[in-house]
Amino acid sequence: MQPEPITSRNLTSSNSLLSVTDETQVDFKPHSVIEPEVVEALIKPVQDSQIYSTQPSAYDSPRSREQNQKVEVLCHTLERHRGDRQLIVLQDFPDPDALSSAWTYKLIAQKFDIQCDMVYAGTLSHQENIALVKLTSLPVQRWGLPSLKNRNLTLYQGCALIDNQGTTSQLMPALQAAGIPITVVIDHHSAQGDMKAEFVDIRPYTRATATILTQYLQAGLLKLDNNSNEHIKCATALMHGLRSDTNALRQAQEEDFLAAAYLSRFYDGQLLNAVLQSSRSKQVMDVIERSLKNRIVQNNFSIAGVGYLRYDDRDAIPQAADFLVTEENVHTAVVYGIVQDEDDDIELVVGSLRTNKITLDPDEFLKEAFGQDTQGRFFGGGRSQAGGFEIPLGFLSGFTESAEYAKMKWNVFDTQVKQKLLRLINPDQHYHNGMS
Ligand SMILES: [Mn+2]
């Protein structure tokens, strides 16, 4: 007969969350003999002062008292909502970090008998995101705005915002109007202002929401099981999310590496490879071609306007910027185009910035270049090495049959965007209509 595995639960009467955490750590090698002092060290709470100064054991993550408290509070919050049904709201253009983190939350919530539906209002447009959803059977649904009136929102007692704070989802006003409270917010963007939520875990200094969710797993909120296909796929998705928000780990910090190390026990490397090798659509290739043809390079900046694109191809813009920034003697690329949403008859100038220049702050650069609208909202913003902007065409918005008119309209916006950018790139020169 196998001896009962040594866990901190057997060893201590305390049933604090920390002991749950330690159980996972010890269980990892259930057959090994564990020295009493190791057990002692595992069950001892981590002191704040030790956290970043000492070397944690190989698979241990630096847990601050604050992080432990978050786990405990989340646990209580979910406990209070046992039996509820929740909506997990993703940003309109969900990325791998959002998709994988939301899925993990869904699985954690399930342990508390909370059934979740993961929804987004926009489009999955990056081929890697489409591949991720298809290959892992990731349970996400598109809830376009027009479909909302046919949905029964009274089914939901709360919602969870994962990798966002509600400001990047078109669904929020409708959910708020329906009186659905925000139960949980887990995010790593800077706080976006006042928001009423029952549980909030916002960590602007953490590189990926997937890292936060992995820490919840490590803390014992859900024990991953290597025999569960769903768990393996979710761990693979988290690994992808973590990699994609840390520039393939190049910008990862200690906690991201520790999270990745933990996930490495469960994820499927071949599946991740398949997701990463998904091919680009013809539309994306066409946009990249246009960006190459139209680019102008000045002072190590590469700038390209790519004309009109369909809403579904919007993600081609950051991909073109990713490509242009690889050119010799270019440190920063900006690609933009007019994105047409034919359903809603809306047009926007959408742009992306990518930079390798450490001293260039994309957030500052884009805010300075494009300024803000009449309500004081900036047209653009960013994080390290990447940024984006969206400028509504307003009165000039709307699809037109006349090719000549469309061309004229593009020329006006193209010139205006270039002028704003070149003013910052070549501050000594004066640009009249961006042409000189
Ligand atoms: Mn993220």
C-alpha cells in the first residue's frame, strides 16, 4: 500500500490558503522522501522582506502577503457566488493573454459551481488567435452588438472582466443597463478609473494576465491534472498568452518565468508549435505588401499608410508593423489604414506602432502625436515597445460607391496622419500638408 503523500494538510492543522498552496508544491513529487526542514520551509509563510531577495526553490513563485490575500479574497468571493452564472467579458479584439486567462478563470469558477460564458463583441482577427481557439477548442463565443437584443441577460448574476477593465468592450454599456454587477476584475493594464467591482486584482507591473492566473493555479485554486485534456490545452493556451504578452519571453520578468516553469509541467509543446505556425491569410499578406510599397523611412522611422481594410482584417496592421520594424536601420514602424465596419457603417483610422528603441515610449509618443478628442480621451496609447491608435472619421465616416471620392478621403487622412507623425520625427523641419 502506498503511504499517504506528505502534504502540508496532513502536517498542520492550519487550513489557510497557504497550506493549500504548499500541497501542490509537495505533491509534485509524491513518492520522494521529504526532509522535515523542507516541509517546514514550505509551510512557513513567506515574509515580505524575503520575497525578492532570497532565491525561491526551483518551482516556487515569489508570493507576497498581498498576493496570498488576493487568493484568499477571490476564494471567498467565488464561494459567495456558488451556483451563479457569470459572463466573462473579453476585450473586443481578444488576444492570447485574454483568451487563456479567461478560460482559466472559467475553470476555476467551475470548481465553485459557477458556470461562465466567455464572450467578446468584436473580431478574432489574428491567425494565431483563430488557430488557438480552434486547436484547443477554447470555449469562447462572439456576441456581436446586434445579437444582444435576442439574448437573455437575466440569466447572469455577475460578470468577470479578465485582461481588461471594461473600457475596451462594447458590451459593457448593455450589461450595465441590464443591471449585471461586476463581480471580478483581473487585469494588468493601469487602472482605468473608477469601477465598482466586488473583487479587483489589478497589477500594472505584471507583464501578462496569464501570469496572474497561473499564480492562482499554483496557489491551489485549481489543481491541474496531466490526465485532463482540457487542463493540458488550457495550460498550453496560458503558455501562449504569457509568451505573447512578453514578446516571446524576451521581456519576461522573474514571475513570468516562474509561471512558465510551472506550466511546463502540463502544456503540450507540439500543440503550441501548431498554434505558432498558423499561416497568414491572403488579406494579411496583401496589407503587408501595401505597407512595404508605401513606406517612407526617415530618421529610422518607417511609416506606411495601407489604405482601406475590412474590419475583419484589422489585425493585419500590427502584423505589418511587426514586419516593417525588422528592416535594417529602422527602429520604429508605424502602419495605419482606414478600417471599415460595413455592418455599422463606421470608419476609423486604425494604426499600430512597434519599436526596438528602448528610449522611445510608445504611449507618450502616440499621445503627443495625435492628442485627444473633445472629451479629453486620447486617440492612442501603448505599453512597452508597442502602441496603437484609433481615430474616428466622424462626419466623414461612411462607405461610398465613388472610387474617386474614397481615394480623395484616404489622401486627406493619409496626409494628416503623416504630418502629425513627421512633426515629431523631424522636429526641426516644417511640414506643410506633410508634403514638403
Ligand atoms: Mn494582456
